Amino acid sequence: MTEFIHPALLFILGALAIPFLSGPIRKVYLVLIPLLALLAVVAMQQGNYGATQFLGQEILIAKVDKLSIVFATVFAIMALIGTVYALHLPRAGQHVAAFVYVGGALGVVFAGDYLTLYMFWETMAFASAYLVFAQGGRQAINAGFRYLMVHVTGGVVLLGGIVLHGLSAGSLLFGPIGAMDAGNYLILAGFLLNAAVPPLNAWLTDAYPEATVTGAVFLSAFTTKSAVYVLARAFPGTELLIWLGTAMALYGVIYAVLENDCRRLLAYHIVSQVGYMVAGIGIGTEMAVNGATSHAFAHILYKSLLFMGAGAVIYVTGRRKLTELGGLYKTMPVTVALYMIGAFAISAFPFFSGFVTKSMVIAAAGADHRALVVLALTMASSGTFLHTGLKLPYYMFFGTDRKLEAREPPMNMIVAMGMAAVLCIAIGIFPQPLYALLPYPVDFEPYTGAHVTESLGLLMFTALGFVLLLRALDPENTISLDTDWIYRKGARVFMWIAERPLARYEQAVSNVSETAALPLLHAAARAGLRIDLVRVDAVVNGVARSVLRGGGALRRLQTGVVSHYALAMMVGIIAATVVFATVWR
């Protein structure tokens, strides 16, 4: 592996030194590691690296091809942006967790076998959970615990699938899966959980709003997109993914209508946008996989920009509910402008990144003659602009002036948002460098007259609807119930069963054993002791005394006179002869 430097190791090993650094040295070091990782990704050549044997199975630490390179490139870029955004943090804990988290995601991207993938998969889960726990407070601790439990459960399901797949296929190398069996369905379920496919999505919208301001930025970028990568690697062309992805796109938009928490609203739009990617992978054509991959690239950048903008508001005001925000455009104009770039990008405005990636997925669905999918994804795109591009910024930055004391966030946060914003615009205007990274040759032109006109018409119609229905869209201070209600209530039921019926049953069994079983056992033990002392010991002692008496008699027969011994020998010979003659007859 001399010609290949694994970027995951740069982050994971680099995290070890962070607690021992401070001040400007730490900040330089934090920025240097993502830069080195990005250079390593840009310089690497396609091929297989780190092949070895473990427990009779072929292990491949890194498989480098165009699909892994495009995801690794955006992961390294996002690690740099997220690190710059978090430079103001005084403590090392979040930096360490973020580096290990990024390292886990890069390890998944390059994993050439399932064991390596699983190791990095679980590393991501535990490192990312810390970014929720680090917020502190009861809500964050509870959400972090639920997040961790869900991902541990998903990891167990994935591991079970890997074992069954290995037994069935005879190999643990990671690649496209053919015929589906029990093991492959378990692997798919493990991947779908991390992709936040409903009904396995509630962990995302439960945990991300409770994470730290900087931690949520990292969370928005890596877990779901790592899942998109492994789905593209293992399950392209799986029909089920088309309908799951389409349902995701609509599901996230519908729930965003109900949201009052700004980061929870954005979290639901992660579900919606990942739906485009999952549907594209399900379609499985070259254009569809290219669309899913490029949309994942663009999504990481504009979604992180949106989370950074919302995080900046939370950082300076301490408020995150839309019913408590408003009028901030006066004191945070730079944040407003940068946020709106992300909003235009996610809404697929021309000359922004979402326009040149999301439309590729929709075009691929049309080319595959899936009119229903095209209609649903187009409706979801309109809903995205309605809530992320219009509703959220209106009520967060404009709307009713709540007279909040606010200011622009620290300069490092502004710089990070500026980096993401520049990339959102650059990709939208010059998509060809991104298209060149994609796994298949690109035969798609986003800037046609028909496409631009249709997109602008849809967006303007959505804006008109927002103006006309503004009162109906006013946020309400309510809580939306999602599928997490099931395991929250289920956990309470489980604890009630454990504390009430099971505990009472255990106490009843204990009482019965103490009042009935134990006295019988004690009596049996005493009877056994008496038998041992009276009967067994008497027999043993009697045999011993008989042996001792016999030995004494033999000693008396040993007189030492030769004639006595000769007489004894003759008697013995005569006795033996008589016995032999009797037997012989």
C-alpha cells in the first residue's frame, strides 16, 4: 500500500493528537488533516489495496474506483468545511469525535470486503453519537441514547446478514449482490436504516435537532450518504428501492409542513432528498446512478450550508423554533444571504448545484418510462422550495420581528458557510468537473430551454402558492408524531413489563423456593449427611478393620523358619493341582 494513503487513517490517527494541542497550533492542525486527506484522495489511483487473508476469508482494505473516489472527494471537502465551522470550539471532544466519524465514513467508502465495512460502519455509529451527547441536557442525552440503540440494532442486523451472505456466497468481498436471500435482505435492511428510509427514519429527525450546533453539520453529511454509497455499490437496479425512494421524497416534504423546529424541518428534508438518491439507485441505469451520485455530492454541500445557517441562528440567539424567531435579517444579513444560496441550491434553481443533479434523477426516471415516479419527485421538489426555500427563511429571518438580540456568528462560521456557498454556485454554473468524477460517462445537458423554463415555472408557481397561503403555513408550537413514537412507547411498555409482571413473577418464584423447595433441599441434605456418617462410613471402617486384621495374621505366619516356608509351598502346590484337575475334567 505504499502508493496508497488511506484517508480514513489520517482522520482516525490524527484524532489522537487533538487533545494534546491547543490555541493556534490546534486550529492549524485541525485544518491540515482534512487538506491532507483531500490531497490523498485526489492523488490516489484506481485499484485494490491491502489484500490479505483473515480466518480463511479474503480481506480487501481498500477498493478504489470512480464510485468510491467521488464520495471520498466530497467527504474530504465536507470534513474541511465542517472543521472550519467548528474551529471556535474550546474543547477537543467534538473535534476528536468528528474526525473519527469522518474516518469511519471514508473507511466505508473504500471498504473492499464486508468485515472492513462493518468495522468502519460501527465506528461511524459510536463516534457520531457523541456529537449528540455533547450537547448535554436531558433531551440530548435521551435522543443520543435512542440514536445509539437504533444504530446498534441496525449493526446487529447487518452483521447477521454478512454472516449469512458469507456462508451462502463463500466470500465476504463487497460488491453487487445478485439473487436475494435471507442474508442479503438483512444487509439491505441494515443499509436502509442508515439511509433513513421510512419507517426506519425517526432516529434522524429525533437526534439531529438535539446535536450540538457544529455536530449537526457533520451528522447531516455522512451517515445517510454513506448508506447511499453502499446501496449504489451493492443494490443498483433493485426495484424495491425505486418505490422506497419515491415514498421518502414525499414523506420528508409532508412532515416538513408540520415542523416548527428549524433543524428538525431540515432533517426531514434530508429524508426527502435522500429519497431521490435511493430511487435513482433503484432505477439502476447509468444515468440514474450518475444522478444519485452527483445529487449526493451536491446535497452534502448545500444541506451542510443550511444546517450551518440554522446553527448560526441557534448559536447567537439560543432559539430554534420558528414561532420564536423573526426579524434577524437586520442583524444577520451575511448569514441570511449565505443561507439563501443553500436554499436555492436544494430547491434546484438554475445556476445552483441542485439544478444540475436532481434533474438528472428525474430525467433518468422519465427515460425509464416511470411517469408516476417523475410526477412524485417533481411534486417533492416543489415542496422542498416551499418549506426550505420559503417557509423556513421567511419565519426565521423575516416575518414577525421578535426583537431578539443577535449578531453575526464567529468569523470561522461565516468562512465555512462561504466555502459551501461558493461550491453550490460553482457546481451549478460549471457542472462538468463534477460530471467527470461520476462512475459512468455523462450524456446529460441540464441547461436546455425546456428544462430551465419548466423548472422556473414550477418554482414561481410554488412561490405564488406560498404568498397566497401564507397564513395557512404559519408554524404552530406543536410536536409531530413519527415512527419513533412506536419505540418510545414500546420501551416504556417493555420497562413496565420488566418492572411489574416479570418482577412480581420473579418474587413469587423466589417465595415458593424459599417456603417449599429450600426446606426440602435442606432435609435431603441432612438425610444424606446421616447416611454418609452412619452407613457409608461404617462399611468403609469395617472393611478397613478387616484388612488390618488380615495383615496382622499374615505377619504372624512369617516366622523366618525355612521348613515352615517349604511346608507352605507344598500345601500350595497340592491345592493348585487339585483345582487344575477339577477344572480340566
